[in-house]
Amino acid sequence: MNIDRRKFVSHLGLLSTATLISANSLIGATRPKKTKLGIALVGLGYYSKDLLAPALLDTEYCYLAGIVTGTPAKAVEWKAKYNIPDKNIYNYDNFDQIANNPDIDVVYVVLPPSMHREYVVRAAKAGKHVFCEKPMAPTVADCEAMIKACKDNKVKLSIGYRCQHDPNIQAYMKATKEGKFGKVRMINSAAGYFDGRSNHWKQNKALGGGVMGDMGVYALQGARLATGEEPINVIAQASTFRPEIYKEVEETMMFQLEFPSGARAACQTSFGVNMNHLQIQYEKGWIRMEPQSGYSGNKGSMSDGTLINFPYLKKMQQPIQLDNDCKALLDGTDLLVPGEEGLRDIRVVEAIYKSVATGRMINL
């Protein structure tokens, strides 16, 4: 009798579990598939306020669903401006509760680089897809931890390299891939602007400051995307024009790269000089881009007279980036710029700092 009773209870439990699974499957099958993803911005500084939030008003596959801020006044301002419900407004203490909010599908981390790892990992553990601004993080170890957290929690991670979504950037990448002018021989890539601030995170080492991780990745990306290869060694030189401002980090960085094909790149980046250009010298021609990483549009020309000046389908680059990434999430396809791409840059950035510290060429 005891055996029979145990069998009965066991069968009843299996039946209940099967019924629950069937019910959940039915609910999942009948729930309407989302056509737009809700994004929560973490950090409401300049880039979120002046670029990402306006961009999210001009997107097809996503919208501004929530915010995370440590400043109550900003919460009030954004709530009124974008009609954000109270339940979608978080601070840094209750951030993890975002896991229980079905309105939010993606967390976009727009914080100083030193905070990227923490909030990408927390967002991943909350079961949310993650977009993270560049630079991905200060160290390779940080980047690897971010990638692992997203994989472990079965969410996707994209890095905010808006330029890779630009048709003009894609045009010179295509020319190299197709061998339009033969092999790449030499590259000059530069990205910089004059920053007059003295108390921003970009001047603060603990927050991930320094020009190399910020503007420097544009110069580095120019060389990497132009060759379609990863560098095999680097040598670098750091300098500072204004030591009274740049006390902890470099203001200017110059670095030279060698690629497996034999191509060489000379790259420059600075917070003290306005520059934004890319020149690719091939066996049988050249491509010039100026600007190569601007907000308002990148353009250039080829030695055969071809112009690189595709018009944007949107007023800004950011809506294109956001829509491309969110459509990939909705369709279940690969992201254009996954976390691994950010990691590739930071590997080189770490080697650049090592070269400056040692005065030697660093093999990658």
C-alpha cells in the first residue's frame, strides 16, 4: 500500500509538471512576438541626453523604455520629457530589480569605462541583453568577464561602435575585402579633438580616462577595419601638452602597427589636437576618408574617382546602430559588433600602454 501510494503521488507530480509545461508552452506560443524592444539607458550624461535619447525617438525596432540614474533631479526631468513610468525608473542601488521588468529588453550602459564591467555583468544576470558604450572596458580581463557573463546568462552583448554601421565606413572595408586596389601597404589613421575640460572622467585614471581608450579606439579601428586584419605588434609613444590638466593620464598617443600581410599603420589620437582622417595606400591606388569617425557623417574618395558619400537614412548615426542591433535581436541573427570586437581593441590598447611603459615593441 505504501509503495502504491508513493507511485500514485509520483505519477500525480509528473502529471502536474507536464500540465504546467504544456500551459507555459501554450502561453509562450500565443503571446504576441515583440516588434520593438524597450531600452533602458544607464547613465544620463551628454551621450545619453544629447544623442541616444533623441535617437530613440527615430527608431523602428526599439524605444526608450527606462532609465537608471543616481540623480533624482534627472529622473524627474527625463520622466516628464519622455513620459517614462515610475516603475521603469531605477537608481544604482535598486538596479538589479530590472530583472522583474518585462518592459525592458535591453540595458544600454553609458557610464565611465571603469563602471562598464559591473553594470554589464549585473544587466546580464538580470536576463537583459546589453549594449555597452566604447571603450568596452579598461582591461582585457574586464572585457572577458563581460563576455562570459552574457554567455552564461544567454543574453547578447553589443559594443557601441556606431561607425561600423555607417555605409561609408563599410564602403572602404568592402574595397579592401574585394581587393579593389590590391593589397594594403600603408595606413595613416587619426582621431582627436581639443578638450578644454579639466574635471571630466577622461582626465581621471580611476574612471578609465586617457585618450587611448576613448578617441584612440577610433584611430585603431580605422587601421584594423582598413586591413581586415589584427595587428601582430605595436610600438607607442605618449605625450601631454597640458600637464596641469592631464596629470594622471596621457593627452596624446602615437602608435605604429604591423599586420600579418606586411601592411603598416601610423596612428595618432589626442585630446589636444583636432584631427579626424584615414588614408589607406594600396598597391594600385588609395582611399581617403575625412572625417572617418564624425557624428555628422563620414565621407571620402578613391583614387579611381569613386566618391564615398552615402547619404544617411536617418538624421543621426545612432538610430541606425540601435535599429540594426535591435533587429538582429528580434530576428535572432548575429550582432554586427559583438563583445569580442571590443575585446580585440582593448588587447591592442593594453599592449600600447605596455609599450609606453617599457619603451619597447610589443608582440600581440
